[in-house]
Amino acid sequence: MPSAADNSHGIDAVATFNDFLDDLLSRAEHVKQTASLEPPLDKSSFDDIPAKVSQILGHEDTPVDDSANAKMDNADAKQDVVDPKRTQRFAILETAVRDTFSKLIATTSIDSPAFAKVWNLFDILAIFSDAEQCEPGLLFWLVEELLDSQTIAGCRKVFDYLESRRERITAKHFKQKKLVILRTCNDLLRRLSRTLDPAFCGRVFIFMFQCFPLGDKSSVNLRGEYHVENVTTFDPGPASTEDGPDKMDVDTDDKSKKQQRGEKEKEKVLDPDELYPIFWPLQESFNQPKKLFDPSHFAAFKAGLESTLAVFQAIQPEQPSRSREKPEKQIEENSESLKRKRDDKGDELAGGFNPKYLTSRDLFGLEISDIAFRRNILIQALIVMEFLLGFSPAAKEKLSNIATPNKSVMYSDHKLSEEDTEWVTKTKKLVEKQLKTGSLEASYFHRVVDTVVRRDKNWVRWKIENCPPIERPMVSPEDFTEARRSANKLTAIKRLRATPMGSLPLDFLDDGDEGEAMEQFKAPDRYHLPELASFKRGIADDDFEIEMPTNNATKAAAIEGKASKSWRALRIASKCKLAVFDKIESDDKIDAIFEENMAADSEDNVDGPPEDAVFPDDRRPIIIVDASDHSGRHVSQLTSELVTKHPGVFTKVAPHITRKPEEDDSRGDNHFVDTQAFNLMRDGDQLLAFTESMDNCWGISRRLIDSIAESGRIPVAVMDRDGVQQVKDFGFTARFIFIQPPEPRVLETRLKEDGLGDEKVKEAIKMAAELSEHSATPGFYDSVVDGDLNLLESAIFGAALNGVAATTEEAAAGDVTMEDAEAKAA
């Protein structure tokens, strides 16, 4: 609260200080001869202000005894020691400042150049506050009163001052200022319209974000309250129609006809008039998602959202949805609207942005044909889907290990059933699919939205954990000393060894004649790379000595020897097994480079392709596109056959997945990583394509593809259609080959043999049909082939493979020699 001001204006100290303030303002006009905010006044612009203030008030400032404060700490609250003289001094200064401030704002308009005196007064108060000559919050108390007395235009100018002085006025005594800053900004936001003045509101929010630390709880909605004041109003009544005979037919239909008509209505896509009363009630669920805990409300929400997504999916960019109005009426209304806009050029409200939806029934058909409107609704639906997935059994299990959760944002009484969880997951995928379609930048737009939603989930988790401190604790003096000692040790100039680590001695050059020394220098063991496997035994012996050392000297020698052998082994492995480096989690464990029969580094291609290997003319990486998520086993088998038939030419790219290895997983078919490592790869743009779900995540490493290509082989990856779109959005150059699914009957038999249920089988067949239809899009795929190895080879090699086969047959028949056949094929 402000200091108690002395209202009797007969106090000599108040009058003297008023004169002193007038003198400071006069001197400020000479120092700063402009009417603008800049430059600010600082302590160097005046003489020793603290000494003069003490001289005017007649006594020295009495500092607060921090030791006395420390003694009065208790479990309830911390009591500050109150100095009567200090309080009296602050009251006198505040009374004089308020008198001067009231006189200035009463006689000067904020639009006048003379109002610069108010800005100078605020700068002088900032000097007083930094010198602890007044209450720290006095400046903001005056700013708060000034904002209350001004229009919105005047508030903008006051806020210009706050933004220009933010760093200075919040640098000291922020603890005493934070409450008045928060109150001032919130009061200003209540006056502003976020509809008509979103830019000013954004400035206020940014000012608050810059003032308050990131982990401050003042900006966190700890109680999980929702903004329920923004209510969407619409016409709840049925659409007016002039089709009287149809209505009579409905009244006279018998029960069986009504049922048949109901089934047809479920199959068809609703028109705008039918969707209107179903669509707008969804805003209530978007605005208050806790209402979805009610089963009846949730059932209505599911039906409404499904109908809405069906209509959105049916809308084509070339054929936007239309309302039932006649074209003549639409043209007439559009022309009247344009006329009104031309006539209202002087209205400043016409330039405002209004995010509230227009709920007129006549405009609804045009609204849903607008991609921006549909995106707004889809984003709302995506946020609600993420909210609901927070109550799934898997999400509840993840939150069960929190010791003291914030139950106000957990809604621990509610839990989503398995059936509802499956529906929410399926609907979320459908919403994301629609966000990715519609325009050229749709995939980028979806990625931005997905990033924002994912980071918001982290903030929600932080609130559930009761907002643990974000600040890192201070480093202890012992840790700092140890870190500095280690840094000095690492950066110190070391004396070179007589024989560098891992190198062979050169002492023989001093013995004997030059010819003998040269012969020893040409010894094969000096320039031939040793076998990679030769280091495995030595590293194992060093590990044994490190774990069970004979003495400290042998342990130190084993540590140095292991480091030398590991470094040399890694250097050799980098030439032929670079792809395996992703499996090395620690520099002490490099066993992965010694493993044999790896998919990316088998014995057939460790040393590069064989001499008789046939390569296609186009050596770009190959991406084989699967027609269905559930038919991928056949496509993966087809890819393995291609790699086996052409050893050293193709290498299958193993994806990174977050699930645990299973018994039927072939060795080297997948890279199993934890979720944290996967997230680091995804956020670092190391994944060329990725898919995330509640169960596990899947991705293709770009580094792995590059390492295979650098070794002279052609990478072959298998992914779905969404992955292909991500690869294209990434700008990666590759060949895309789509594998046509078999006939529905064959596919159904194959899926049932894999153990899939009827619903999954129907879903897979439907997805395969949709992707097959999409494969006809010109330019999206380089080739479209059936699931046959010969056809796949023809698509990859083209005429080159046929030519090699023909010349090989001629050589086998004895018509030409093998050398001539190879030359002819080349």
C-alpha cells in the first residue's frame, strides 16, 4: 500500500521539497531540450541528489538492519523492520511528488509538448528509487493513476514510456514493485478490447513477460480455470424451408421408411443448413472442455465433431461449399457489402481484426468454404483432443509417480475409457490429416501447430508438478574450484610424448645405413591398416585389468591402452561402419562396431560393393511407399529380397523406434532408442520423417541415409504416405516408388493371417484403396508398381538391368567372351 500521505500542506518539509522538485524539473528542461521520451534522465544529469534530499529533510537515512530481519523470520511470515524516521521521510517525499504530479496532469494535456515534464518527473523518481530515497513502487503508483485518467490513445503514450524504461525501472527492488506492475498491466488489459486492439494487448503481455522471470507463478493458471465469458451465440431453430410437400411426406411416412431415410442420412455428407445447428454447439465444448466429462455431452460432442470433419473432408479447394441461397441473391449481397466498405473508409473500426465468429445462417456456407475458418476449428479440435488424451490410462500412469501433484488441473476423478481413447486417437489423426491438406504450405502449418501444442503439454505438466523452480541452483565453491582445476588441466600445454599414442617407433632410422632403414620403413605392418577385429581382444583384456587391477600402475596403463585401441578402432570403423556409430551410447562401450551380421554393415558390404555389382544409373536414395500400415510386412519382405539379391548395391535403412525389442525382431532391422533420445533427434532435425503416437515413435535418420550413400551403396527405406510428404517438405532428393496393394480379397486374407481383427482389416483395406487412388496424382511418385520383385527391379534399374542380363546370357552361350559382355553392358 502507498505510504500515508500528510494532507495538511502546512509542513515546511513538504513545501521545501516542492520547491526542490520544481528546481529539478527546470534543470531537466535544460539538460533534455526535447519533448520526446528519449533520452532518459540519469543520475549524472544532476548533482548529488541523495545528499540534497537528506539536507532538505534534516536527517540522514537509517538503513534497515538485515540481521534484525533475519532474527524475526518464522514459519508464518517474514516481518520487515519498520523505521519510523524512514517512513516519515518517504511520506513527506511522496506528498510533495503527488502535489507536483497532480498539478502537471491537471494543467497539461498528454498531447502537448509540455507534458515532457511528467516524463522528466518519472525519471527523477526512478533516480530517487534507485538511491532508496522513496518507496520503490511510487513511480508505478503514479503511472497507475495516470493510466486511469487517460483515454486508450493516451495509455499508448504512457506505455511507450514504460517500454523505453523497462530495464532501468525493474533492475532494482523488483520484489517491492512486482505486485503494482502486475496490477497495473491487468487493469489496462481489462480496459482494452482484444478484438479491436490486439496489438496493444500484445505489447502489454510482452512487457509482463520481459519483467517477470520465466518461472514466476503469477502468470500461471494454477487452478485450471477456463475463460467462459466468451459465448458463441447462434440461431438454434431449424432452417426455414418452402418445401411443404416434403414436410407432409415426412409426417405420413411409416416407421420403416423413416429408418431407411435415417440410414441414408448417416451415409451422406450434411449440407450447410443441416450442419449449422450441429456445428456451433461445439464451441461450448471448445470453450469449457470439462463439460465433456458428462457422458451425454461427450456423446453429442462426438457426433457433432464427426459430422463436421466429414463436411470439411468433402470440401474441395476447386469446388467450395455453397449455401442454398440463389446466386443472384449472393451477388446482390456481396455488392452491397462492398459498397458499405467503400462508404465506411473513415471508420477506424473497419481496420480492426475481429476474431469472433459470424454465426449468421446465411453466411455459414461461405464460412466453411474458407480454409482459414476451417483451420481455426481444426486447431480447436486438436487442442481438445490433446486435453482428452491427458485422461487416457497411459497418460494417467505417467502422472502417477508425481509426489505432490496439483490436483486442480489434473481432474483426477475422470478417466477416459479404452473405447473413448481409441476414438480420440483416431479423431486426432483425422484432424491432423486435414490440417496437412488444402494448400501448399499446409504441411508446414501443421508442423508449427504441432510444435506449439507439444510445448503447451510441457507447460501443463509443469503446472501439474506444482511449478518446480526453473532456475538452476548456484554452484558450490568446491564444485567451482574443481571445475576450474579440470579446465586448466585440459587446456594446459602438455609435453609431447617421445612416441605418440598409437604410432610405431622410428628409432631404427638412426641405426644402420639408409638402405636398410628404408627397407624397414617399407615394412607392411607400418602402412597396412590392421583388422578391426584385432582390437576387440585387446580392449577386452584392458577392461578386465581395469575392473580387477593388479596395482594402480597397471590400471593406469590399461586405461591409457584402452583409450588408444578404442580410438584406432573407431578410426578404422568410420571407413566401413559409420552407420553403427548411432548405437554407441558411451565412449567406454564401443562393442557395437565389432558386431557382425548387422543390416547396415553385413559382411557382404563392409568392404564396399563387389566388382561385378550392377548399379542403376540413378543412384539417389530409394523410398518404397507402403499402401497400408498393416500390410507393411509384405513390403518389408520385398525390400529385404531386393537387398539380398543385389549384395553391396542396396542397404536397407533401419528406422529408429522407441518401443522395446521383441522376440520376433530380426537383429539390425530396427534401432531401439528411448523417448528422450528420439525427441533430441526430432528437435535437432536429424529425422527425415517421423511418426509419433501414445504407444511408440518411429523415425528415419538422415545421418544414417547419408552414411550409407557415402559408402557407395544405395539406401532403401520403407515408409507410409505421410512420411513421403515429410521427406518432400524437407527438400530431400530421393526416388519414390509406390507398391500397389493386392486385391482386397488377397489383402484381407493376408491381414487375417497376421492376426488382425475385422475392424482393423476393414480399416487397412479402406486406407489401401485411398492411397491407391492417390498414387495416380501426377508427379508425386516416380514409379507405381505391383508387389513383385521383378517389377520393382525394372522400376529401379530400367533398361540397364535387362541389358546386363542379355549380355550375360550371350556370354554363357559362348557367343561372346565375358569381358566383351561386360563392356557391352557398360
